[in-house]
Amino acid sequence: MDNVIQTMTRISQGGETLEQSPENLVEISDLHFAYGNRPILKGINLTIPRGKIVAILGVSGCGKSTLLRHIGGQIRPSRGSVKVEGQVIHELDNDGLYAMRREMGMMFQVSGLFSDLSVFDNIAFPMREHTDLPEGVIRDLVLLKLHAVGLRGAHALMPSELSGGMERRVALARAIALDPTLIIYDEPFAGLDPISLNTIANLIRRLNDALGVTSVVVTYDVSESLKVVDYVYFIHDGVVVAEGAAAELLASTDPFVHQFVHAEPDGPVGFQYPSNTYTKDLGLTG
């Protein structure tokens, strides 16, 4: 499969090898956002270097997916900025935003495949929408990308005929359909069996290295993500509370990081949502 991925790289880049640049592809500065009166992001600062895989970890509801929506320009910050390729996303007009999004591939949390299209047509869809490639070339590229994720033989199946792991792999093939600069993975490991989970994790690593892209993995799956990423940010209560290489965070004594990495019930992250005391809600006194 490594040879197939390398072949796909040469075809998509016209036979040339991309040179890695040390500059940051994404820069997020003092990012604030709230849903109504409920603040979600309270001053996020992070950078995503070109050519690397960066994980953004945190408990459910901490603002990970909201952060992704800012990168994609679906929502605008209350304060601060998100830059991709040096451009402030919320300052782009519609044409500029759509052009930027063409440089992004997205693997959705629930795969997001078109249920009425075959596996082949799901992968071909962005090529047909955004390029003028002839059908013969599209066919070759679709089969090549499906082969890279081990599903060339499933090209005629419908999404309803796929297992959960197969569905995620098709979603991954579609995310790389247009050879993006940035690939975003929103909870790519959720609900997968151990074999499928390990397969997806390894594909993310190998495709990132072979294609020379930059990847952002948003997840709460610590054990699997730390095996494949280059750098990690932990988000809690709307801010970055810890960051570093995977090995550093595994050995961290920071209370939040230690609790999250080792899945301990007691620590800074409480199980109960903030509320009145139980006795008060029941109308009891004393």
C-alpha cells in the first residue's frame, strides 16, 4: 500500500515532490467565541506547523468542533483571529473563502457520505464539482484513492452496505480527493472497533507523510491519537491548558493532563455539570 500512496502523490503533484516549509499553516490568536451568553472559547492560542499532524484533545463540549468551524470559516470569532496560509479567515469574501476551502479536506465525525450515491460517486463528487477533469481521469483517481485506503474493491457499494470502519475509510478517501493542503479530522476514531481504529490512525499518519499535507485531528481518544501525532494541544474550559509532544504529555504531572491521559475519574475535570446542590434542587433543607 505504501507504493500506491507514493504513486498517488506523484500523480496528484504532477510527478514532483513537495518541499516542507517550516512556516505555520494555521495560526490562531486570542480566539474568543460564545453561543449566546455561554462562552465556549476564551482566548485560544495555537499554531499548526506545515507538514505535521497536530491533535486537539479535550473532553466533550470543550470547544474542539467549534474551533474547527472557525478554521473552516463557518462561524466568526467574537474576538481574535484565525489565519490559514497567512490569510485571516473571517476577513475573506465569499470567493476567497470558497477558494480557501478548496485547500481543505474534511473527514466528518459521522462520515457525512451521500447516502444515495455509491462509494465511487461519493469520491468523484468533489472532482466533478470543482475540476474539469475528464471522466476517464476521474475514474483512475477515484480508484487510486480508494486503493490507498484499502477499498478499491468496494467502489460499487452504497454507504448503507458499509461497516463503520469502511465508512470512515471512504470518508478519508473523499477528504483527500482534491489533494488538499490541510486535512481536518473531526473525531475520526469515535465508535470504531480496535482493528478499524488502528487502521484509520495508521492511514492518517501514512497519508500525511506521503502527501506532504498538514493534518488536524480533533478527538477525545488519547491512546490512539498520541501514537500518530507530532504535537498535542489540550483544551479545557475554553483555553489551552497544556501542549507538547506526545511523549512529554504522557509523562506530564499536570493534574488535567494526567487525569485525561489516564482516564481517571477524580481531578480538575468534574463529572457533574455545574448546578445547585442536590438537596436544594429536591427542596430539602439542612
